[in-house]
Amino acid sequence: MRYLSIINFAFSAFILTIINLSFVDYAQSEVIDEKPCFSNGWNKAKFLELKDKHFSLSRSTINELLPQLRYCLASNDPVIRDEVAFGAYSTWLRADLIDKPELSSLFETLLSDIAQNKDDEHSVFGPFVVLVFSEVLRVDRKVPYLQPEQRTEAVNILSSYILMANDYRGFDEQLGWRHSVAHASDAVLQLVLNPRISPLQLQQMLNAIARQVRAKEAHFYIYSEPERLARPVYYAMRRGDVPIAYWKQWINDVATPSPFNHWAEVFTSQQGLAQRHNVKSFLLNLRNFISLGKNNEQLTELDMAVQHALKTMM
């Protein structure tokens, strides 16, 4: 119990710090313009041709195009934003076609974008910056290039981003995907899978996820967010370096009906119904991941804890 009290106290201090930082960053945030996306001779037709050619370019041209494609993440055209810009970044990053100096610069630029809440008028830039950032973090997981303090920054900023997220818009017929919570979960997953991230850093991100499981403002998750949130949690469980006592308390905190006294009270309000829907969906997805994974003693024990949490919601 003393261990859990120390962790809870430390996390409370962390919460206050990142909330204060988030308000400062928000005041400094700026609206990003997509116009530079179509510059230097690049237009939609040329970008689509590049996509059809599987983003095949020389390394020097790739390095030159990287900063410009960042503005394409602010495009209100989902083809340019998702299929071209994100597609290009993902393809080049996974094929190791970006030189280390440009890769480090991309890390710092995207991290700053997230920290300063930069976005466009349609709020598509922010979520896609986070999604590209997940690919940048994946490179470090595969072939380390970041310094420990840079990973710490990534953990801090993503924890804050998840905790403060309140834009739950998903798919739109005209604008395509926005999906803030899901994209942030993907980025956290890359950190969770990175053995250079410490158990305490894992707990910092897990505590942020726990507070986003139920969502805010009586919102019902409908775009598979509980599944995306559960995936990094499951892989954190598989690491085996977070104490079992922490996990049991974490599952109990996620499954608490608070501010209601018990789950039977939630059926007379939208807030209560949304909370039950989101928490139950998350726990069911977490159970599914555990059941599909490799069995070990700790996972079996945690599966029982998740089952018990679900039974309290029946």
C-alpha cells in the first residue's frame, strides 16, 4: 500500500505539472496553414503520381520534401493528408530512407507541434502529426537514435496529450479521419514496445490512458478507441517489469464507477451510460488481447483481475 501511495502522490504532482504546461502551450499555439503543401512545383496530381509510384524518390529529394509534407498533414483533403503525406512518411521511415540528421529534426519538429497544440481550422493536423510521430518513434524502437532525455520528452508530451484530449471526432465523409485518441495510443504503443523506456515511464503513460478510457463530456466511443487504448496496455502487461500490485490497482481504478457509488446507478444519465459503455468496451478488448497472447503466470493473474472488474459492471 505504501508503494501505491508513493506512485499516486508522484502522479498527482505530474498531473498538475503537465496541466499547467498544457495551458501555457495552448496560449502559444498557432493555426498552421496547408498552403506550403502545394509549393516547389508540387500539386495534387504530382503527389498522386508519387503515391502511385510507391513514393520512390532519391534520398536527397526525400530529405528536401520532408518539411513540405508536414504542411500536407493540415490539408482538408483526406487523400493528400492520409494517403499521400502520412503514406510517404510511413513508407520512407519504415524503409530507412531518411538520413539521421533529417530524422532527428523531424522528431524535434513533430514533438514541438504536439507540445504546442498546433492545429489547422479543421483540427486534422494535430492527430496526423501524432500518427506520423508514432512512425518516428518506431524507428527508434528498431534502431535507436534518440537520446534518453528525448525519449523522456516524448513520454511526457504524449502522456499530456492523451490526458488532455477532448476532441472525439472520428470519421467524416468529407474530411476523413481525425481520431486523436486512437493515434495517440498508437504512438504510446511504440514507446511501450521500446525496452529503453523504464517501468516508471510506462506507469506514467498508463495512468494517462486510465483517465481517458471513460472519455469526457458523456462521449460514447464509436470508432474503436477502446481497442486502440487497450493495445499498448496489453503490451505493457507483457513486458513483465511493472509490479503486479500496480496493475491490480490500475485495473481497479479503471473499473471504478466514480463519481457514481456503484454501477447500478449509471442507467439514468448519459454520463453514466457513456462511462459504462467505454469502460466495459475497453476491458473486453483488453481481455481479448490477453486471451490471444502468450500465456504466462502474470498475464493469467491479470486476466482474472480484468474478469473480476467486468463482473462488477454486470
